[in-house]
Amino acid sequence: MKIKIAFLLAFISGIVSAQKTGFEKQLVIKDAEHKLPIAGVLVTYNNGNSHTHSETNGAVKINIKSLPDTLTFSHETYDDLKLVITNEENKNNVIFLEHKPFQLSEVSVVHSSFLSAITKVDLNKFPVNSAQDLLRKVPGLFIAQHAGGGKAEQLFLRGFDADHGTDVSVNVDGMPVNIVSHAHGQGYSDLHFVIPETVNNIDFGKGAYYMDRGDFNTAGYVDFKTFDKLNNSTIKLEGGSFNTKRILGMFNIMNDPSGKSGAYLAAEYNYSDGPFDVKQNFNRVNIFGKYNKWITDNDYFNIQFSTFNSSWNASGQIPERAVAEGIISRWGSIDPTEGGNTSRTNLQMNFKHIISSTEQIDAMAWYSKYNFNLFSNFTFYLNDKDHGDEIQQTDGRNIYGTELKYTKNFSTSNGTLDWISGIGFRNDDISTLQLNHVYHRDLLLDKLADVTGTETNMHAFTGVIWQTGKWTINPALRLDHFIFNMHDLLNLEQLPSEQSSEATRLSPKLNFSFAQNDNVMWFLKTGMGFHSNDMRVVVTNKDQKTLPYSIGGDFGVRLHPFSSLIITPTIWYLDLQQEFVYVGDEAVVEPSGKSRRYGADLGIRFQPFKNFYLNADINYSHARFIDEEKGQDYIPLAPIITSTGSANWDFLNGFSLGLQYRYMGARPATEDDTIRTKAYFVNDLMLSYNRQKWGANLQFSNLFNVKWNEAQFATETQLKNEPEPITDLTYTPGNPFGIKAGVYYKF
């Protein structure tokens, strides 16, 4: 009897507990990508009979009448989320919502994330599947590949031939990609460790106006942001012209529906013979893994790992006369032994601590192990009539870095003020840095340079973002200090004190914007930036500038006249204390004189219908040396007119058709403009079909099979049977018409 009574009391107690009333729960709703609060989220509860909205800081209070209950979170720009509450002790007090695919009408021209929102729309409308495609998504940024697909791309932005990154800061999730004092070029940025399908968005900025961007941020910066988590696992297979093959696997290991944790692993394999007479045998393997978790409502931790290994043969740059005289075909090579191999492994950790609703700390630490081995022949038989001029450039190093950032928000009588400060350092421990004269890769003829050393960059920055009325004012200051220590293995008698150097650069910034209304925002950006010089130049040539500075400004307006159209015209200028110029006969980039650039950018985004999207970016720049006489002051290879654009049409419930173009006008290849590069206009077409679980795509590269030169240089060269050297245009031909087909399956 006592047992029956106890059981009955327990049963009644459970019912009472389940029907408990007046239970209050406090939540904070945030964006899953940016971790920022979301206002105006509709929250329905009490089995759909009650509702409320989140406040400006993302906070929301709800009074649950009975448990269990299902909370539904809804917002016009985010995917709906349902959360089941089973007891009062549920610790899930921070809710993350995933953004729906962007539409142009959702982009706010007055918001600080305007530029990344624009690229988000572009990525959504025209997806990418190569590292080259990723770079081409940055408005105004052009690339050229000229070494078999394995070498980093040559970058062009705002009147700069930035070589492989000398004047463009490239980052992935905030980790620097540029490599200082690199064997092949200062600021060398090999982005091939990134699997394109893992990229969620692209953050970018033109000019040197950003306090948290340092070395190489003169023409601009690019930061690729990877997904924190996946909604599905995916297998993709691709194949096409020139024996091209690709396989991709992305595996969702952990996916918490509330957004508090996530983990996934991605792997990719690429192979291609390329269109050249000598097979490229291009091989690349990529692996990427990421794990992130909100440990508490105020503490976020992320760790990610990536590695890649690549090898290839290269056709090199060929002289125009060799093709015109029938010595080789357009797809031939003078030295068929060019090529190389490279690898990079990265480990990165991020930690965020929210001290209060107005205060937080962000910390990042990263490590990279890097190896590089490149064989090139730019001058053929100019210096060595018997063996040829093939060179080997090797680079091996370990790189360490960290950054700590503090943010504090203040409320003022008529606005807000954000104070942001940070400190950090980077250390490159270089174990080998060589330039060798070799024969057919295998025979070492002469060591031209052989050094080891360390290069350390310590930095600090501080600034405020003050919003008052319709104005936003952003003054900032950045300080960078460099320490160079080099050991020249070919000059062992040199004293240690003669092999070190230090330099400091102070970079002020001051930006203004005026939100005339929700559809018009004017802006003026000003600031100084810099690019560091190569350790081998800094230490051995004390008279050279160590940290040449830039100073520039942007003036423009963002126009959103109606929901389907955004126009962004901008005029700009930039002075640079010391230029870097490609020297073809020695295959190096050497310091040169002062330069000045000015120009204009025009961006257009038009979406007249939800399923039809157009975009175009048109760029003009004028680049000259300041101290040279007129007519001898052209900056070799500086782009003048460039333009990119695309049109995308979604139709028939799953089909998508996309056409994109890129145009680069002719430009001077020498200081006196006597040799000019050739302009090109290339189109690509993509047809895709996407369902919930599977899809297929068909890509047509160089749709109209135009003959175009991708990389072009004016170089003094000498062929085997020529009595004298000749300076003419050398180039790597751009790919001909090609087809690639792919299928994917999600699970």
C-alpha cells in the first residue's frame, strides 16, 4: 500500500512539474557567421500562442507557461530555427541563426559589412571551385598564372602589378598568407592550400585605411572566411579537357542545430596535363579540418588545420619571336624542365571572450610550416651558352604568429563609440633561402645566394569608430617594428653585427562616412600603409628603404536608388615611397623609385528579378614614376583599364546559367612604353542543375577560344642559335577553350 501511495505521489509531482507556470528564460540571438546580435527576431513560444521580438543587443525574455515547449526563431534574412525546451536548467542561452542566401535587396549601403555582403551575393549567384576563381571574386583584382598551375598567381590591383603579393595583403580567417623575404618574390602569396568550397565569404578593402592590416596592405587586402560548420556532407567528382580530374569530399562531423558547436573535414585532389606540349603533370592534395565551440555563453574556441602538397611541370614564359619564327608552337617551351613543388601546413586557434555586453577580447595564434622548390628559365641562353640559364629557388621555414584584440563599446548622447586596440607579432624562422644556377633541375652549376635567418614583425594598433548622427568617424594609428637577422652562408667572414637590421613604421589612418539616408552613403578614406623589403636587400644594402610607405585616399559614394540596384563609384590616389619592379634578365623584383597612381573604380550590382543577377566592375588607373623624366616614367606592367562581370539566370526550378567575362587592356611593359602587352577579353560559361541532395554542372572555359596571353613581360633573352640577345615580349599563353563537367551528392 505504501509503495502504491509513493508511486501516486511521484506521478502527481511529475504532472505538476511538467505544468509549472511562470518560468522566465533569457536568451541572446546572434548571427552564426559574424557572432553579432540580431535585432527584430520573432520568437514564438507557449506552443505558438505567444510571441516577442529580440532587442537591439539581441536579447529577448520569454515567460514559458509549461514544459516542454518549442521555441521558433524567425527573421526575414535568416533561416528559421526550432529549439525544444525540456527543463529550466537548459543551458542553451545563446542562439545562432544562419543567414539565408543573400539577395541584393538585403544589402545595406550604410552598414560596416557592406563590402563583404556584396561579395556574399556574388558568391551565392556564381559559385567558385578553384583558388583562382576565389581571387577573381574580389572586385578589381586580376590574376595571372604562368608556371603550370602550381605557382602562386601574379596579382594586379589598383594600378599595381603586385607580383605575387608585394602590395596586396592576403589572409585566410585572419592568418597571413604573404611570405616575407621569399625565394621567388617579396610577399609571395600561395593560396592553393584553400579548398574553395570551404569559403563562406570574402572580406576585402582597397587602399591602406585599415588599422588591423599591416605589411603589404598598400593597394588593398583580401581575407577569405571559411565556414564554421556544414549543413551537409558532400562528395564531388569533376573531369574535363586536358585530362583534368578533381575529387572533393566534405564531411560533417559535428553539427549542433543550435549553432553552439561544429566540426568538419574536407579533402581535395587535383590533376591536369594542361594544354601544353610538355605535360604539366600537375598534382595537388589538400586537407582542411575545423572545429569550433561556444564553451560557455561568453567563451568561444576554434581550432583549424590545413595542409597541401603540389608538384608540376611548367611551360614557362616564351618569346613572341620564337612562336612567330616557328621554333616552337604557341604551347611549346624553350626549356621543358621548368616546374617545381611546394607544400604548406597551417595550424590556427582562435579564442573569444565576451567580458560584458559592451566589451570583448579576441585572440588568435597560428603556425605554418612551408617548403618551396621552383625551377625557372627566363633568359634561356643569355648568360650560359652551353647549359642555359635555368635557376632554382628554394625556401624552407617555420612561421609563428599571434594577435590579441580588445573591443569596448560606449554609448554617447547622440551615438556610439567603439574603441579597438590590438597587439601581435610574427616570426619567420628561415632554414633555407637559396638561388642556384642549375642544369635540367639535376646538376648544380653555381650557388648564387644561400642564406638563413629570422625576420620578426611586432605590431600594435588602436582606433575608434565614432557614430554620431549620420556621421561615422574612424581615426586610427598602427605601429610596426621589424627585426632582420641574416646569416649569409656564401660570406662566412661577415660579422654578426653586419647581418642584422631594424626598422619601424608608424601608419596613421583617418576615415569618414556620411549616411545621407538609407540609400546613399558618402565616404572619404585616408591613410598610410607600407610593404617591407626583402631581408637580403635590407641587410646588405643599408641605404635602401626597409619599410617603404604609401599614402593615399579614396572618395566615393554608395548608391542604392532602388532595391534591385547598387552603384559604387570611387576616385582614388596613392603615392608610394619605393616601387618594386620586375627585372626579367635576373628573374627578380628589385627596389626602384617613388611612384604615383590615381584612378577610378565603378561597381554595379543589378538584380531586376529574384532569379536574374548582373554585376560589373570597371577600373581605371594611371601609374607613373615621380622622379623620372616624362616618357621614361612608365611603371612596367601596371594595369590601366580592367573590368570583370557576370550574368546569372536561375530557371526551371533548379537550373542555373552563368556567363562571366574579364578584360585587361594593353599596358606598358617597359619604362619608355616601347613594348606593350596585348589586351585580352575572355568569357566563361557555366550551366548547373541543383537539387536538395544532388547536382551537376558543366563549365566552358574561354568560351570563344580566343588567343590571349595570361602573363606578359618585356625580357631580354637569347635563344640557342641567336648571336645577340633580344628584348621583346615573353608570355605564357592563356588556356584555350576547355570543358569541365562535375557531379555532387549531399548526405
